[in-house]
Amino acid sequence: MTPAPTVGPGARSAPGPAGLLLVVPVAVLLAIGAGGAESSVVVLAPLVTFGLPPLAMIAFWWEDWPGTRLRPSWSGWFDTAVIVVAAIVLTALGQVVVGESDLRGIFDPTPGPGHSPTFPAAMPLAGAAFVAMLQVTLVSEGWPLRGHMAPLAAGAVALLAAWAIALAVYLVLVDFRAPPGSGLTSRSGSVPGAELGAVLVLIGAWQVWLFVAWRGWPVAALRAQWARLVAGNVLVLGGAVLTFLVAHGPAGVLPARIAAVAGAFVAAGLLVGMLFEPAVSCPPAPARARAVSLAAIAVLATALFAGLTLIADGVRWRHLAPDEWVSHAALNAVGTAVILHVAIGRRWPFGAAAVETPAE
């Protein structure tokens, strides 16, 4: 059976709506907290995206260690601090991959000539690392690490594997033309960064739909693990690529719009599948539960995309397109806020869980 994201005992004890009291302020902070909407995309989007793989490692592999060594009220905050530090370190490493080390290019939304901004150059690398981490963790059931290694070691190896996959994807596929004097490195790949980014967000949408909201259905019904792993990976990766080809080809939707819509779907899937999980997974018939969750995700995703687009259209943009902020606000702001509250904070203070034995 494909493992769903586990968030510890007691994490599901509180009703989802109460969690919005923490999720919404955190999402707003991530969406506009770096001096406005445009500056937040440039500065926070890379930092948050690079922080998502270690967030997944702590939440889904380490079962919230090292925060579990502290009392429940401090556990989530300590883990969040660890994730923030890891995000900065990994962003700096990612910046070296796409260009050269330059702290001003990480934290300054307008670093100026001679500096290496991480947005948008490093976004395909960051997105690929997180998608690979979820693919290993959820779709591939943690194989071959889970059950054969101690949780701490397995999570660290999973993170390294996700980064290795991301590096391979970036170095082989990405086509990027660096602005003169930026310190960034041009790459002659077969896929423009914006298109790869849209595909990665679509992969995330399929991951969240099937392996968070639907708990692995339909591949979870397969008895043989090898069959589940093959079917799950083909379904998620193939479904995402096919979705992109249809949307970008016959439908003519631009990659930024595809990423924005898919990002809203991911955020809605996490809200429904994690924050409101007790409300949508309790109907007695599994088929009914799946139908209810998918309908709820579709309605919420539509509302999120429409609302965020309305906000974005009211902003004066200098360099970015509104869809880029919509994607960031949905995927990085709302999605990350949900995962932090449910999987890291264990719904504290609305359903604080007991401290578990730290991973060994």
C-alpha cells in the first residue's frame, strides 16, 4: 500500500478550518512579505522552493525530528528554523550551479549588474529537486531506502538522490540564456526553463492529486510493489507531460499560465488532502470519498486561481508577469503554509500532538 504523508498522532484531531488561522497569515507573509508581490517572487520563490525538499525530509522521513526532542509547542517552530537554514544553504548551492556565489543575488530583489539573481535561473533546479523528492517519497514508496535504512540515514539519502536527479535534469535539459554581465551561466538544452517549470508544477499536481488526496489510488490496489512503482511513476510523469502537451499545444496556453493553474490545483489539493483531510476522507464508500475530494479540489483551485489572478491584475508589475506571482502565491505560499502547519507543526495549537520518539 502506498504510504500517505504521515503527520504523527493527534495531527488530525482538529478541524481543518481552525488551521486557516495560521495557514493564511503564513501564506500572506510568503506571498508579499519581501517588500511586495514582485519582490517576494524574486527573493522568496527560490528560497521557499529550495527549502521544500528538506521540509519533505523532516516531515515524511524523519517524522519531525529533530523537533520531536522538544515539547509540542516548540517542535514545529524549531523544525521550521532548521528548514529555513537549509533553504538558505541549498539556495546558495543552487546559485553556484546556475552561476556564481553571490549573496546579494539571493536576498536583493534588484541586485543590479554584475550580480547573479536566483530567480528565474535557479527555479527549474529547485522545482526538480522537490518534485524528485516527492516522487521518491510518495510515488516510489521510499523504495529502496525505507525499511532498509534508519530513518535519519534514509531521509538524508533521499534528499541527496532528489538533488542528483534535479542536477541531471537541469544540466541535460534546460535551455537558458544568461543576461550579459549577470554572472549566470547560459545553457543550451532542449527545454526552455519556463516550459520545464510548467511541467514540474504539473508533476506536482498529479502527485498531490493521486498520492495525497487519493492516497495512492488506483495504483495502491496492485499487490506487487514493482507493479505499483512502475504504474505510479508512469501515471504521474506521463500524465503531467501529456497534460502539458495538450495545454501548450492544441490549447495554446502559455507555460506561465499552465504553472499558475497547476499551482492553484496543488494548493487546493494540499488544503483538501491535508488540512481538511478528516472532512473529505470519511464517507463510507472509497469511490465517494475520491469523488468528493476531487470536486472539492476543483472548486477550491478555481476559486484560488480566480482570486489570486484578480489580486495580481491590480498590481503594477515592472519585470514579471502576473501569472508568475499567482504560481508563487498558490504553490509556494499556500502550499508551503499547509505543509508546515499540518506535517511540521502537527496542527499546533489547534490539535497539538504528543512528542514521538526521535528517529534513529
